[in-house]
Amino acid sequence: MVTDLMQSVEWSRAQFALTAIYHWLFVPLTLGLSVLCALMETQYYRTGDLFWKRTAQFWMRLFAVNFAIGVATGLILEFEFGTNWSNYSNFVGDIFGAPLAIEGIMAFFLESTFFAVMFFGWEKVSRGFHLSATWLTAIGANLSALWILVANSWMQYPVGCRFDIATVRNEMTSFWDVLLSPVAINKFSHTVTSSFLLAAVFVMGVSAWYLLKGRHRRMARSSIALASAFGFVFSLAAAFSGDRSGAIVARVQPMKLAAMEALYDGREAAPLTLFGILRPEEARTSDDDAFHFKVEIPKMLSLMSFRDAGAYVPGINDLVEGNEARGILPTALKMERGRHAIEQLARYHTARKTGDTAVMQEVERLFDRDTPEGEAFLRDCFAYFGYGYLESPRDAVPNVPLLFYAFRVMVGAGGFLLLLCAAVWWLNRRQRLDKQRWLLRVMILSIPLAYLASQAGWIVAEAGRQPWAIQDLLPVHVAGSYIGSTPVAVTFFLFLALFTALLAAEIGILCRQIKIGPKESNE
Amino acid sequence: MIERRYTVHAAMKNRKERILPCRIFRFYYDGFREMTLGKTLWAILLIKLFVIFVILRLLFFPDALAGKSEEERGEIVRSELIKHR
């Protein structure tokens, strides 16, 4: 039974990762392309030039393909919460419910109402009303992302809540603490700005194909001018928010940072590893034997993490074994405290069954922040609740190679795309882009690279949170439901088939529409 | 006579068109009727929603804690959390 449960949890993890990865193939283009379409239509509104109307309509057609095929793919994730992750779903209480409900009611309806005006209303409503509808569609799409990311950020940094022992739910005590937590603000800005960059790269890549083919040159060059400037601005914004993310992760998820850097031994003036090749897991015990080779920038990790070149950055070994001098608790001690918290939960459970109200009240006081013993218990024990389920302190370490390489793919690709946007903008402005055929090909090939960077970013965020479903409070293997592994495995392959079919349909329709090109073009 | 009938019909139509729900209906009706690429996208969308909500939701994704009160859900999840110790 235990083996089947573990298999079920592993299949559920694989299924969730598959669904989220496929879902994220559709989302970033929707977020960014909606804004680019709105900017193009704004040009039409300002100048009255029909060229911009045709250009906006063409990109809106590609936006519609991506939107129609991608919409509702995220609903499957919500089904999985109820079935595969029922313990987790109950444990998160209304923290997830509130943002997701707002997302459904406000953002989705805003988006879908004005989506119709955007596509059906060209000759039927005024230009100003149509432009407003396009902007509201773009704002609605991005607001949808906000609420989902707020919910996700709470899993990384659970704030603004209290735990109700009777219902085993985290109740929201401050909506604003959840909404405005530094993790939520930064996650939203980084996700949205990087999605804008992805959409800019998509527009640049498709336009480059037209330039290579010698078709729709004016539309291609104008689209490139807008997209490259847009991409450059938002790649800088993504770099800035990414840097902020690093500083926040250093404070709220130090193990994630240490794993991203494969930093085993904490130190002052810690260097940032630009690139390196890791040794196999069993050979990595300290910084001396972690890498075959590496290239470092001295002091940079300390500077980026704590805004101080000499600051101390804890390593994996410090976080696992503890470092008294630096005030870092050993994981073994956290496990002990977590077990104590679970014991109290068990006492309460038994007391409820036997009707022992004295014990129930005693435990309830421990879980009540307003009592002196509650304040101490919640701070010293319940804060490490999830550690009570770990079998060994090393279980608190996420997959180091996955994080290390995914982080470098994200940053490397992001840096490359920033330079690409700048170079393309400059060459296009000087009317020299058409002659750089190799660069046009690079622009086309950069489309999959932007998707790779986007996926790598999510791998860093989510794989770096492991072993936790909710940071420090609930490990993934406890969050799962007691269900058989076979149905989860079957649905995994069903999803694989469904999403692959959708992706193939998307790519096929997009390619056909790109070949057709903009309508009513007189070029 | 024919001209008068036409004028009356047009006036009635215009009055109808001025009513907001009718205008909204007309907006969507014409929009869907004039779609070209949109028809393919709607077909994909409807097939996808059928697969998600009918096949997957009903056959494979019953909510494990559905239909239970908050207390009952708490009871079940608490015993699960304790069981994993």
C-alpha cells in the first residue's frame, strides 16, 4: 500500500509537471502578444493609417489561434488538485480559493467579454471603443496571471494566514499580505515581463521569416521595430525582476538558492558560478569536490543575494547540518520540532474521537497565535511542521543538477535574447537587417529558445521548492491523495496525447496562417 | 404600397436594433456567421472542452473530498497527516 502510494505520488508529480509545462507553452504568448496587438492598434488609432490596422489584425489572428487552443488547459491542473492532491487542497484552505475565484470571475470574464469585441467589432464599434476592448483583453489576460501567481507564491512563502486545527485548513487572515507579499509581487513582474519578451521574440521570428522570403516587407519591418524595442525594454525589466527574485529567494528559500548555485559550503563574499560541470551526486559533498570545473565571478553571489559583496551565503551543508555561529538550525532539529507539532495534531485527533475536551482545548491553545504558549509553539514548532515528515535531513535538498543547469539555461537564454533585441532594433533602424540573412535565421531559431528559457524558469521555481508542496509546512509526498497509481498513470498518458494533439494543432494552424500572411495587403 | 410596407418593416427592424439585448445578439450572431478561421478554432475548443469536462472530469477526476462537510474533510485530512508520520 505504501509503495503504491509513493508510486501514485510520483505519477501525480509527473502528471502535474506535464500539465503545467504544456499549459505554459500557451500562456506566455497570450500575455505578451495581447499587449503587442494593443500597441499596434494604438498606432492605428493615433495615425489612422490602415497599414497598422491590417498589421494588428494579422497578429490578432495568431493571438486568437494561441488563445483558443490554450484556453482551459489550466483547468486540468485544478482537477488534479481535487483528485491527486486532496490533502494539499484541504490544507491550503481558502488561500487558493480566493485568488482563483477572483481570477475566474473578474479577469476571465473581462478577458472573454472584450475578446469578442476585439474580433467581431472592427466595423461595428467605434475605433476608440475597439481599442479599449483590445487593451482590456490584454489587461484581463495579465490579471488572470496575477491571481494564479499570487496563489503559487503563497506555496513558496506562506504568509497572511492562520492554521485551523479543527478543519486542518489555513485560513486567510490578511488578503493584502497574501497579495502583496514580496514573492508574489516579484513573481508576477518576472513572469509577465519574461512573457512579454517571449512574445516579442515570436513576433521578431515570424517577421524575420517574411523578410527571408521577401514578403510583406513593410509589415515585417514595422513589427520588428516595435517588437525589438518592446522586447529590449522588457528583457531589461525581466533581468531586474530576476535579480530581485534572487535576493528574495536568499531570504525566504535559502536552500533553493544554495541548490541553484550548487553551493555546498557557506561563505562570506561568495562567488557566482557562471558555468560549470557538476560531478555525480555521490561525489559531491563539499565545494571542493562538487564540480569537474567551473567559471566564477568573485563576490557576485553575496552581492546579488544580500546587496553586500562581503555577505555570508549559507550552503547546502550549512542548511542541512546547521551552523550555530550563523544562527542556522540543523535540519535534524527542525525535524524534531516538526514531529512535535504533528504529535500535537495527533493528540487533538484522538481527543476529538474520545470527546476529551480538556486535551482539545489545551492543543487548541497551542495553535492559537493569541495565547503566549501558542505564539511560541507556532514559531518554534509549527513553522517546521513539514520537516516532521522527512526521513533524513538530506531529504530537504532539492535536485541540485536540475536546478543548477535550468537556472543557467534561463539566464543564458535571457541574456542572449536581450542582446538579440538590441542588435535587431539597431540594425532594423539603420535599414541593414534585411541583408543579415544569418541573423534573420537566428531570429527564427530564437523562438524555441525563448520557450526553453521560460520553461527553465518555472523548473527553477518549482523544482527548487522541493521537497515541499508548501514551503516548510507540507512535503509533496504527504500532500498527495491515497489513490491507486494506475488511474494516475493512465491519465498521464491521456494528457500527453491530448496536449500533444493540441500543440500539433496550434503549430499547424499558426504555420498555415503565417504562410497566408496579413490580409488585404497592398504591398 | 410596397414602398410603404418596406418602410414600416425597416422602422420595426431599426426599433428592434435599438434594443440593447438585440444589438448584442446581432453582434455575436454576425460575428460568428462571418468567421472563417474562427470556425476551426471553435471546433478545436469545443472538442477540447468535451474531452476535459466530460471524459476526463467525469471518468477520471472525481474529487476525493467532494460532498463532505468542512469538519468531515478536516477529520479525513488530519488522519492522513497523522498516518504519514
